[in-house]
Amino acid sequence: MDQWTGGRGTFEHMDKAWNTVRAASLLFLVAALMAQALVPGMAEEEPKVPDWINEINPADYVLLDSDLPAGLHVAGDILAYARAAETAVMKGGRADVERFAYFEANENICQPDPEGVYDCIGGNLLLSVYVYETADQARAVWENTIVDVYGDLPPPEGFEHVSNVIAPTDSRFGEEGSCAGPYIWYRNIGCTIFGNWDENDRKMASLWLDKVSKTKPAVQVNLRMREDLSLIMGYVYNGYFIGTDNYRPLSETAADKQAVQAQVFNAGDEVAENVYIQFYLQMPGEAEYSELGDPVLVGSVPPGDGRAVSIYWDLGGENVEGATLGAQAFVPGAVDVDPDDDFISITVNVYYAHNGERAYSAIDDAYHFRNYNFNESKTEELAEELIATVAAGVPPSLEKELWLRLFFPTTYTRLWSYFNESYQLGAGGHCYGMAATSALYFTDPSLRPATKKTSEMSFEEARQNIDVYHRAQMVPVMRSLLSDAGQYFDRGYGSSSSESQSKTYASVKRSLKEDRLPLLISFRGRKNNSTWGHAVLAYKLVEVEGEDYKQVYIYDSNTLMQDLESFKKPMPVALLWLDGFLYYSVQSGNQSYGSRIPSKIAANPVFRTIPLEEANATLPGMKEMVKGWIETLKKEGWFATATRCPADALFTDPAGRRVGTVEGRVVNEIPGAEVLSSGEVEIYLLPMDLEYSLEISGTGTGMVNLDVISPEGDSSAKVISFTNVSIGSGRKLTGKITAGAEVEELKSGASTIEPSLSGVLDLGAEGGSDETAVGEGDEDGTESGVKDGTVAFPTAEQELIFERTSLWAVDNGPTSPTGFTIDRKWTITEIKTYHWNYGQGKNPGMIGLQDEKGMVLGMWPASSLPGSGGVPDAYWTTRPNLTLPPGEYTILDSDPTTWSQNAETGGEGIAWVYGLPSSGSGDGSGIESEGLPFTDDFDDGDMAGWTVGGLLGSWTGSAQDGVLRQNSNDFSGSEGAEGSYLGTYVTAGGPTWRDYDLQAKVRPVDNDGIGLLFRYEDPSNHYRFLWVGDESSTGPLRRLDRIKDGVQTVLKSERGEAARYDPGRWYTLEASLDDDVIRIYIDGALWGEVRDGEIESGAVGLFSYAQEGVEFDDVEVRSAAEGSSPSAAGSVSKVTGGAGEAAGSGWDLPKYGEILIDAPPGGWEGVVSGEAI
């Protein structure tokens, strides 16, 4: 070690040499840092160095490299001096001179140059130390210095206006020291620290005091609370959480249990351990903060990272205005080197719904089932109810009845289009009804249909009231919807984004602050040239003083509370920005409402009853709508017909061309004709200059309605109606429509049915009609009937399971797999992919699914719909009706080169997946075998309606032989008593089939395996009857298996000669399922009976194991309740269509490897492009 360097002292010599720690060269700054009051004429002789100075070890008083943190070092030499000084003192009332010696050392501390070129880079810090013989000397010099610099001595806590390098009351002083600015006194030592007036000065001061006081150094931390990031209420609105190990989005049990989250950041260089945050609250009028709960342990916070904790603030049922929340970060016993930034505060207002007894709860007052869409029959009912409601104030008359008939077609088609567009884009459905009833049951629990919480109601218990109140909220929606004025609440919208948000905010605040009532927020958007709308319930408003955003807490029927926990999302909110620049947003779980129209958001009260003014205001708009429609009919030369189920209508012109529905398939062979609606409600536009024969075929038992509407003269419309005509499945009504759209009667066998209503309405007149006539009703005098509300499988109440979409321009060819995860069992009803293809579209191919093990579960033929700007075949749609267990799945597309994607989707293909949640009560309640009976004799020679599964196989239909034949010898798996016997199979039917009898004929051609599958959900969940006749396959064997979650269990088994079969012979196999009883018959004789209810419902299947050439025929599936009746209502039978009519014909299955292809009940026969199945 080099020698300490002696300075120019006042002593002749130094009796002791001091060592120094030498460092790299330094730009050295020397300053006179301690003022001394020297007396003129002081003696100039040089005294010797006192012994006590010779005994000093300088290393005990300065900071060496080993004392410094990483990134700092001592630059150059530490200079040491022995000095003498005289100072004036008062003794006996007169001035005197006191001489004393002291030791001085100076050092320079800085950040070293990593390249070694310079001693320092950046700023440096000069530390000087003065050691006196006595503490009184040191204190006297320190006080003289403070008076000279600041004009006075500080109080014990220090000057308010002076920033100190260490706190004057620091516990290490022990009442034997203090600090003012950069000047430190401790016992017989003085110290000055001059640097950049930053945290490094304070850090060096603390390290120096630790060393000279010989106390254990206190833990030093540098915790920081950051504005806009460190104190959060609700949504993370203006930033993000850095480091989320401790952060969890919070679910609030009630609106008055406000979640408050705080995040602390570590601005230091080391891990901060044992960090706590203390929350504080200061209410208006209170002088000080009070602690809000106990300190919350954060734990360890890495350097440059953040950690968050939270508490619940109990508002006690009252709204809060002007409350200040604070959060202090600290480590017990540690010193924060910058204590001024470890506290943060915000001032807030909180308003929320309260019914006098409790606050609104997003857990108890929200439904625990999801929003559901409208099917055709429900839309029909809603249209009728809305029309009747709007016209309720009009006195009864024949004219009114004709108007009601005239209103129906356009009302239905617009509502149907609106509901489907909204729901397919993640909104709409019964959102109004679910939000409204949630609010009404909260404010008046007596309205609940069951004496239980809203969250505890089942779908069946809640649905009726949801429908009723949905209609009540829909009246103002329909007013704008039907008049083409734009959908949703016109009166709530502003002319701009800023105005609409301001009006919404004012309405929400007034309702929650003054009335304590929740209210509806509706918003609107456009996506892919479709308009959608959605409604949520606003129940709390949170405002942070000084911020433009307003958080409106919402109940969104599309998001369940368990979704928030699963996806780690905060409570759903609508964010309103009142700065005049930003658009509102709706943050709700994983929902995407990104295509909203900036100005289209409004808040309105929940209607418990329909205001008369709303109904009256809607009627003129409906009349204007009808006038425009009749003008269009007149211009195009059309008349309109509307047929309502349970029946299909078919119109045939003299040339034999048809328009209508034939066995469930829509046909349109007449030039100029159009199909507006098919299914439960059939609306057709037909050329008026032709004659037609009319045939109405019953698809069930109930009452059918037929309206014929045509333009008359310049401004009139003629309406001919047949109402409540009784019909049954298989029965037919016939009639003639003359040119000009006149129909005088319908025929039902030998009976004649006249119109129940007929008249001409003057659309330009204020009231009255030109002529009206009333028929006598239908032939049996029935006045009213019950509509068949059964929905053909799959139902329309499908839910959006997954979407990957974008608002921006798209390219072709996904670069990443498009996958989704489900956490429960779902029946996949619909999959869509998007093929913009640079404005060219693409003829539909096939869409498939692959599971997480890489097995292709199926490739299904797709139909198509136009895309944005009318691009043909942009949307591909398939309906697999496949039940999937929880897991990860990948969407497959047969033409990935034209599948749309972009950066917003992360390179994944644009796609949507819809489905029905699979559930069962265990006792069969609520499960119906829709679509039965099902039959197939394979005389048409195709496999429409059947799905290939298991091993690939080679299944073909033979029209010549009228059989289904399996032409491969595929087999896999183990054999024997417990063997898996993996083969190939085909399935048909739907997931709701439960109690039924499955019968099929089978002719094995060798002695390997044949069998039946039933209650088939998926490859991992079904029952199987297996029959193996070959000893080489460890037969003869007959066995009944249950495969559940991929685990095979043998329920019954038989081995030996009795289990042998004769190749080449036809056998009749039958499985009878009745609740948990399973019976197997062979050629009519009972083979075995077991009880097992593990799998409740599912499709049927035909099985082959190493059986090349095995044939199947005459498959029949009958509901157990129907017995052997061949014509039960709603039956599905596969029929033969013309060339090109079967969407599933000509599939090239082998190129897809392992295939599991499902189809709608009845197969793909008759499914046309764009048709809903």
C-alpha cells in the first residue's frame, strides 16, 4: 500500500506514517470545508504533533473501497493532515484565544471508468473528515460553521428549508451529534459531504456514520411509489403492473367492498426484502390520515421490479365523495435513502347502487349462466309481442288486425338479423333482459320468480322473466331499429364521442348518487359490415380526482365471475373519457368490443313497465317502415308470403319451378323470387304476374299461420290471412294463388278453409281502410293454439367460445396455429374462418379440429357467406356438432393459403368457435332426444349424415347393393379379455340423444370384430358392444364396454363357443337404452343387461375391427318413449338429393389422416351454402 500523503500542516513533522488505499487517478477537488475563526497575531511557532493524533488510524474515519457499494470507488490518494488552529473564546468575561490541534483527511469518491481511461466518469463526491481531541471542540467548530453558513443554529429536527445528507435526529447520533445540510457532527468528529445533492450524498453520509459510530449498518432500501401506477382502484387504467408475482385482479363481493391495490417499485440495486405497504384513509373534514387496516406484507421486490398487494375498503353502504386514499411502502428497521417518494395518495369519489338494505353485488345479483341468443321461434314470439305492445293503445278494429299482420314480416326479419349479427359479434342476445332483471330483482326482490338469489336461479327458472323484461327494454331499441334511424337508444346518444360519453357519465352519476339505482348502458358497433349492439348494467361509478377517465362498474351477461378468475381479469368496467379525445371502452373479461362506434353509447333507466310514450312513439316509425317495404314490393313486382311453423310452405309455378322448403331444404327455382327467411318463420317474395299452387306440409302438431301481402294501387297494401289453422305432422294444406296474389281458400283434405282476415289498407291515410273482410276462422273453429317451441338440433342458443379477429387490414396465410382452450365439456355447434383473400374470397372447402395430442378430430365441409364489401365466399362456416372434453384444440382449414391473418391476431387465422355447454343432471331431466326417429337404409349409396372415426378405414355406400361397406382391414390396440380392440367406425346423431333403441343389420365377411357404439360423445366417451369371432384375435368374445375419459371398463363379457358367429350371415344387433339400463339383443334375443349411467347421452355408431368387406344396413334409432312409431314429430330421415345438392358428397377423406367427421342429424343432404342448420 502506498503512503498517506502529508498536507501542508502547521506542525514541523509527523511522528506517524499513515497508509492510504490508492486508487486510479482522479480529477481531485480541494476545498476549505471547515471555517475556523483565527485570532490575529496568533503565535507562529510550529508545535509538535500531539500523541493522540499520532495514535489515529485514518482508515477508521474515512470510507475505503471496501466500505463502498458496487459502482463507486475512492479516486486517487486519501490526503491526511495534522493541523493546529486557534479560536476566540470568552473566559471570565473577556476574549481569549484557545489553541487546539486536529486531524483532517480528504477523499474523492466517484464511479470508476470501466475502460480504465479516467479515474471517474460522471459526477464525484468530496468527503472531508475532522477529528478533534474533545467532543466540545468538535461541536464548537460545527456550530460556528452552521452559524456562518445559515445564520443561526437549527432546532433539533433541523431546518425546514435545508436538505440534509442525514436526518438530524438519526438514532445513530445518540444525542451526541447532528446534521445541517452537508455538515455532520458526531462526538469529536466533524464531516462534510459535497456531491451532486442527490441520493448518493445521503447514501455516503449513512455509510460514514455507520462506520464511525461502530453500529451495525442499517438496511438501506430505495422504495418508490409511482404516480398513476402505485395506487389503483378497479381497472388498471393508465399503465400496467410491472412484475405480477403478487398481483391478482380482485373480485368484489359487493359494490361497497371497494378493492384497492397498491404497487411498490424497487429503485435500488439490491433485492428489497420484507417490504410492507400500509394503506391510509382521510375522509373530508378529518385533519389526519387514519390507518386502513394493518400493514400488508409485499415480500421481496427485485431491483427495477414492482410488486402489488391489495385490501378491501368497506364503504359501509354510503357513497363517498372527496376521500383521500394513501399508501406507504416501507421495510421495518430499514432506512429509505429517498423517503420522499415512498408515499402516494389519490382523492376519489365512489357512487354505487344500494337498495336500502345492501349494495349491489356482482356475485349475488348477477346470473351464473351466460347470455343466450334468440332462436327463430323466440324471435317470432318477440316480434309478435313487440308489435302487440306498440299497438296496445290503438282501439281494437279490423284495420288494427290487418296492420298487425302487415307489420310482422319486416319486424321479424329485422329483429332476426339484428340479434344474429349482434350475437355472432359477441354481443346482443338477451343482454337487455338479463341486465334488466338483475337490476329489478335487486331493487325489488319480490319480483323474483323463485325465493332465492339471482345467482342461484337456474336458466329454466329465470328465462321467462328475462324474456318478458327483455321485451320491455327493446321497445325503444325497436323504435329506431324499425325506422332505419339507427339501432339502439337514440335519445341517449350524442352527436360525438365526447358528447355521448358526457351524457352517459351524467346519467350514471345522477342515478347512482341521487337515486342509488343501477341503470342500463347500451353501446353499438360495426364489424365486417354488420351492425351489433349490446347492453350492460351499470351499478358503480369510481372517479379519481384530476383524471379524465371515469370507471363505471358493469354487469355484463357475456362475462361470468368465474371467467374473471380463470383469465385473471379485473371487474368489468366501461371506461368513459371526458377529455374530448379518447373513445370509451368496455373491459369485460375476454370479451372483445373493439369495433364500437365512438358516439354510440348511452345510459337509460331500467323499464319495469313499458312507458306508453315509448310505445306511442314507435308506432309511426313502424308504419313508415311498412310503407317503404310495400313500395319496394310494388317496384320489383313482388308479393310476400309469411308462413309460421310448424309447417313448410312450397310454391310451384305453371312451369313446375318451386320456391319454398322441401323436407327441410330451401329451394328457389323461380327467377326473380327471393327467400327472406327460412326455418321457424318462412318469408318469401314471389313475382306477382305468375300463378302458383301452394302446398303447406306439417312438420309437427300445432297451429299454422299464412299471410299473403301485396301492393294495391298507388299507396295501398292488401293483406289476406289464414290464422290458427290446425295442422299435424305429415298433413298438408293446399291452395291456389292467382296472378295478382289472390288466394280464396285453403284445402285440408275435403275441408275448405277461408281467410280469417282480408282487407286493403290505405297506407297514405291517417285512419280507416278502404275495405275489410273477416273470415270465419279455420274449419274446426279453433281460435288459438300452442306453437311448437322445439328447436331443431343444434339449437340457436349457441355461445361464443373463442374468437380471433381483427379490425385492421389482413393478409393471407397464418404463421401461427389458431388454437383455443376449454375448461369444461362443450358441444361445438359452429366454426367459422375468414377468407378475405385480397377481395377475391375463396370457394368453401373444409374446416377441422385437432386435439392437443395431434389427433385430427374431423374435417367438415363448409358453407360460405359474403364478407366485407360483398366479397363472395369470405366467411366459411361449418357445423360439426362434436362434443369435446376439456383441453387444447387447434382449428384446421383446408386452404390456409387464403385464410386471413395479421399482426393483431399474432399470425393466427381469423376464426370463431361457437358451442353449447354440455351438462347433465344425472337423472335425464332436461335431456331430450331431438331428431328421432333416425333411419338409414343406404339405398342412396352415400354416407351423408355419418361421421368416420377411430382408425381411418374405408367406408363407402353402395347404391347397387343398398348397404354401407367398410373396405379396409384396419385394426390396432391390444386384444384379449381386457383388450382395447381399436378399429374404425362411423357415427350419426346428436349429443342430446339419451333413451333410445338402436338397431342395425350387419354381415361380417370374416371372423374378426364387429359391433355397435351408443351414447357416443367423442372418441374418449361412449359405450361399445364388441363381437369378435376369431381365435387369432383371442375370440370368440362378446363384450360390453364403457369408455369414459379414455379409460375402458368392461361391463359384461362372454367367451367360448356361444360367442362365435358365422361369417357371411346377416345378424340384427340392437342396443336398448333406458335411463341407466342398457340391454343388448342379438337377432331379437336378449344377450345381456347392465346398469350404468356414467355416460348420459350421445350419438350412435357402427364398428369394424379388422373386417375388410363387412356390410351394414337398415339402421334405425327410435326414442324409447316413441316405441316403434315410425313417424314421430321432428323425425329425421336421410333422403336422396339431386346432383350437387349434398354438401358432403365427394369428400377426399384419406388425405386428412386420422379423421373424425360429424354432421348434423339427417346428414349434410340438402344443406345449401349460407343456410343455418
